[in-house]
Amino acid sequence: MGNVTGSAAESAGAAARMNAARQGDLLVVNISGDWVLGNQLPPLADLEREIEKEPHPRRVEFDARELGRWDTTILTSLVELTRFCQSKQITIEKGSLPEGVQRLINLATAVPERGVRAPAAKPNFLARLGEKALVARGAFLNTLEFLGEVTSSFMRMLAGRARFRMYDLWLIMQESGSQALPIVSLISFLVGLILAFVGAIQLKLFGAQIYVADLVGIAMIRALGGIMAGIIMAGRTGASFAAQIGTMQVNEEIDALKTAGIPPIDFLVLPRVVALSIMMPLLTIYADLMGVLGGLFVGIVGLGLSATEFFNELRRAVPLVNLWIGLFSGFVFGILVSLTGCLRGIQCGRSASAVGDATRSAVVTGIVSIVVATAIITVVCSILGI
């Protein structure tokens, strides 16, 4: 065992020692000297080799009658020895150690080391399914609550008691109407052009090029015009609604409105829903026109049709009821896009990343709502025979 010499020995006192003696299946560890900072600690390798000798001792007991001064330095050796014995399933009896040393050892060995902590058990399939079901239930209830508040706000508007600024309504109508015309023009024109081009390839085989007008007219006016306008507005205006309201949520502006006694649904949501529900049917008509012009372009350039022939066939093939169905679809899409955008904005968290998540969710939810609503309207029209 190491000894401390010279001035260090004079300052630190008697050298720390640890000796072991066998008594049958009992190993007695004698601790002597001063175990304080500055003294060299005895190595544990010899003691560990003694413990590993056959036959292994079943118990280890400490003899601390010759222990001098001590501080927390003694824990380094005793805790390491205790854990070594526990790994060998050897019982440690610490009763002869000073009470303070026992408490420190118990405290040091009470919490397992971070590296050997057992991993948390992964929840089973039913637990995960139940957690998902609870999350879905909470989201459904939040959506119902939001729809109820919007309905109440609309009733207050009809009674003239809703609190919002007309300036905001006109501004939102401009942003979601005239400012959206360029992108709606481009996308609708290209969709009509693609429909006519794909149809023309097959119709030319039968010499029925004139029916390109039927294909483009029915597809665009009855369904695709409203769908394309709705998808464009979901990615453009619905995302904008979610980002604007979500940013206000982060900046606690919505809390300020509540503190001032102004209902956020009246002030923020209602003008957006009203504006988009008014503008979407108008955008649908415009998208129908641009899609028909795309088909006309293919008919004139690629099929040799005249504009008169194209429009006469279009008027014959597309009854007025298709236009009303398209306008109704556009009105529904406007409500859905505005509601989903505002809902995700209201549900936004309090961080910058939450605004991005709300915007993405608004676009996805809006597009899915448009597709589902289109399927429902198509089925209902089929049942009604229109």
C-alpha cells in the first residue's frame, strides 16, 4: 500500500490503508489511517483479486476501529468496492463503519449510474392506439368548439353586433380576389389546355375533334374550375390566414384582444370567412373562363376548329345547371379554406416553428377538405339526377 512521505505526510497524517483477512466465507476488510484529501489512497486491485479467489466469500465486512480522520475522499474506494461486490452478488455489511460514512455510501449507491439505466419500456400497440384516439378526440372537440364560435359570430353579424372593421373585410376581399387573378389565370388556362390536348389525341382517332369542347366545358365548368381555384386559394390565402393569425398568437395580440373585450373570432375570423366565401364563386367563374380558353387554344391551333364551332358545341353540351353546381362548389370551397386557415392559426403554439406547422397544416387540411367536399357534392348530384 502506498505511504505519504515528507511534508505531505506531516500535513495529511497517517497513511490510508486497507487490508483483507479471510474467516471462512467472510472477508474482513480492515480500514486504518487518515482518509482525507492529500493522502494517497490504497489501490483496490489487490483487494478485488482476493475477493475473486476461489471459493468466493459470501459476505464482506468492514473493520474501522483503526480509522482515523476521514472526509468524502473515503467514498471513492468504498463505493467502488461496494459496487464490485454487488456485481459479484456478495453481501456488504457496513455496520462497523462510522454512521456518516454509511449514510454517504447509501446516498451514492441509491441512484443507478446513468450509463446502466434501463431503457424505458416502449408502449404497446393498444397504448399507442389509445393515445392517438385521445388526441383525435381532443382535436375533434376543438374543431366543433371553433365552428360553434364562428356560427355565433355570424349570427351576431346578421344582428349587427359583430365587432370587426369593414376596412379589413374589403382589404381581405382584394387580397383574395383581384390579387389572385394572375395565378388563377395561369393554372386554369394550362389545365384547360392539358384537358383539351389529352382528349384531342383520342378524339382525332375517330374524327370527333369537335367534342373537345364538350370535354373541356363539362370538366372545367362543373368541377375542375372550382377545384383548381380552391386548391390555389388553399395554398395562397389559407396559408396566409394561418400565418397571420398564428403570428398574432405568438405575439400575444390575440390575448390583448380578449383583454380589451373584443372577441377574436369576430375581429379576425369572421371577415376572412365572409370575404373568401364571396370571392370564391367569382374566382370559380373566372377559372372556368380561362380553362375554356385553354381548350379553345388547342381546338384552334391543334385541331383546326373555329371559335364559332367551339363555342356553339360548348353551349349545346354544357347546360346551365353545371354552372350553378360549379358556383355552389366554389362557395363551399371558400368557406372550407377560410375556416381551416383560421382554425390552424387559432390553434398555433407560441413559437416561430409553430407558425410554420400551422401554415403547413392549413394547406393540407384545406386541400383534403376540398377533395372530400367535391366527392360529397358529386354523390349528392348523382342521387338527385343533376
